[in-house]
Amino acid sequence: MLVEQMGATLVTVAKDVKLQVEFNPAYIKGYRLLGYENRALAAEDFDDDKKDAGEIGAGHMVTALYEIIPVDSKQEIPQAELKYQDNEKTAGVENGEWLNLKIRYKEPDADESLLKEYPVTQEAYTDEPSQDFYFAAAVAEFGLMLRDSAYKGEASFENVRALLKKVDTDEDDYKDEFVYLVKKLQKATL
């Protein structure tokens, strides 16, 4: 791993990387970020260049999974009084944008951050998730189980293994090793 990953750890392509996702309440009733609890920033810290954030090396990728509840869901969600949802001027508008992704980062030698913004529309939705999505979902579910998270719901080894069956892990040693760890832990808990 050291040989394969060394370039990514030695060459920083962006520093103080911050991601901010804002869901449009016209389409999304509620959401929850899975993981990253120890990296969460207050909303007002997103624009503050003095606040430290993560580095991204060459070849690195970041995956963030959200559990979302569509606006037409009958699921009840406890609501606090929030400005965005409760203010008639700023309440969600049906404009086709489900969410807005903002990325703020500094180039390796810079002190001032750059901002990129990407609206995400219905066109980004697919009925056929990729193998990478299934793998990320399996890892997230497994993590919820390991942490005995209050949000684990119906998470189980069977569910994790069912997700992994949708992924070709033979060509990726890391994915194959994850499958092995799931099987090993499942046997150990029986």
C-alpha cells in the first residue's frame, strides 16, 4: 500500500478542502450524513479561510453518503424552527435542483480559498446504481453495525453481503479484503 499510495500522500493538490451540501426542502424533507461526525464544521465556518479543513492528495477521492427522505414521504421528522424552511422568501422553490454542492479549497501554496458550486438536478438520479455505490453502501452499513449506531435500523451482515454480491470485488484487492473481513466478523459473532 505504501508504494501504491505514496504519491497521493506526498503531493497535495488541494488543502483546507470543505464540502457543503444544501438540500432543497421543496424536494428533500430530511437528510442525515453518514459518518464524518468528527469532521463536521459549523455552517458559518465554511466561508472562513482561517478554519482548518482536510487535505486531498493526488489521486484521492472522497465519498460522502447521505440518507435522504423525499418530501412526499409519510415519515415524521422532528423539526426545529429553521430559517430556511420556515421563511416564505427562502423556503424551497421547485426549480429542479434537489441540492447544491459547494466546494471550497485552497491551492497548495495559496492562503485564499476558491469556491466551486454545483447544483444537482433530477438528471443525476439513476435507477441503476453503480458498483461503487453498492460497495460504499455496504461499507457504510457495516460501519453503522460496528459502531452500534442508533441509526443502524435493520442493518445486518446479510444486508451487507447482499450489497457486496452486486459488486465485482475480484479485481480489487482492497474490496476483496473488505469482503473477507465482513465474513470473518460475521463468523466471529455467531
